[in-house]
Amino acid sequence: MVDLSEVSGLPLKFDEETCQIITESGVRFESEKTVSLSEITPILLNKSLRYPEKVYTQYHNLTNEKIGNTNVSYDLMVMPIGLLGIEFIKTHIFYSNYQEGYYDAMIEVLHGNLTVLIQKNREKQDPYQYETYVDEVGIFTIRKGERLSIPTGYFYTFFNTSITPVVFAKIASCNHCQADYELFKKEKSLAYYLISKNAKVEVVANPRYKIDCQVKFYNSKKLRNEENQNYMHQHLVDKSDPMYEFIFEEEFIADNIYANLN
């Protein structure tokens, strides 16, 4: 049994054998959902895949005595070890329209190593433009205790490319949801797939995109470089952020996230 309170500050445990979150008295989630393979089939490299039937689990909207009514939800995502064909286990794609000075979500890893792919598409010049151009792609490796805030206007998804299960928190709007997969009718997924080849992680381009950039890889050491200020999770949250009041007013969040955002 893994104690998640060391990072989260909450009385939570993780059973690695069953890949389940165990809550203690006073803490509960509004709902628990296991995402099935059929739900993410539209964004898979192999769309005829039939196994595994269950991909990952999301625990939505944690509440306890410290949290009153809020427009922000604290969710936990649990990703097991494994592959989806040759792709690494991954989640739905998420997205929100660009709003200057706002962030879509804050991610905090509680157990394991998490890989995050983010993508920014070029705005189409007219509604009849067929090609989708990609201006920016970043692949982040964030480890236990590390955090990343994702600005609005980016598509993003999560992977478990490691040999242990991953548990991470996603702090976002209560009405936050996956991207509309109607947006991917032609492209079928994001600009890159993360696959296993010769026991290594390989990044494979999706030929349905026009990619006008190189993939940039980031880890916690690289994120701290001044050259990467736009990606530094330590400096992404400020008073213009719609999550500001929740992060700074709630004690358990302030103790475990705010200290690394200044």
C-alpha cells in the first residue's frame, strides 16, 4: 500500500495490486469512472484493438471538511502499466479554447513517472482549409512531487511509459471534460504517438498533420532553465488564473502546491 499523503497532503492511499485509491474518513470523491478501450478508440493508432477492455480510472471531485463549494475539481487519475497494441497506455485528449492569462489545468504527480504530450495547432485561415498545421509540440516527463500547469489553447494527453503504475492529480474546472473528438475526424489523434519499440519509447509522427515544428522534450531539470519560462510550472499560476482562489485559499493545496509555484 502506497501512502499518497506525502505529496498530496490528503489521507489517501494507493493499492498497487488492484490499482485502486483508498480514502480515509472525511474524504470522498463525487464519482469513480473506469475509462474503457472503446471510449478512446477514436484516438488510438490501432483502432481494431480489443484488449485491454479497461484502460485507466478517474476519481472525480474530491471533497473533505476543508473544501466548500468551488468551481474547481480535484481529480485523481490512475494509469496502470501496459500497452494499447504498440502504444503506451494513455488517457483521453483534453482541450479548452485559448484565453489570455488563463490555464486549463494543474497536474501533480503523486506516484510514479508521468509523460504529458501537449500540442498547439495553428489557427486555420478559413473554414475550408483542409490541412491542420502544428506549431508546437512538447513532451514532458514529470515525477513524483513535481507539478505542471497547462495553459488554455493546447491539446494534451497523458501516458504511462514506465514500469510502475502512475497516480496524478488534475486540478481543473468542475465542468472540464475531454476534447470533442469530432475535431479529429481527419487526423484521428494528436500529431504524435508514443509507442514501444525494442523496449524503448519511440515518438512517431501522425502523417495526417502538417508539422511545422520539432518536438521539444522537457524534464524537471530542463523546466527550471530560464530559457523555458513559458513552460516552467513553478511560475505558471498567478492572480489572473481562474484557479487562483482555490489554490491559495485551501490549506491542503497551499501546503503542497503553492510552495513550488513561487
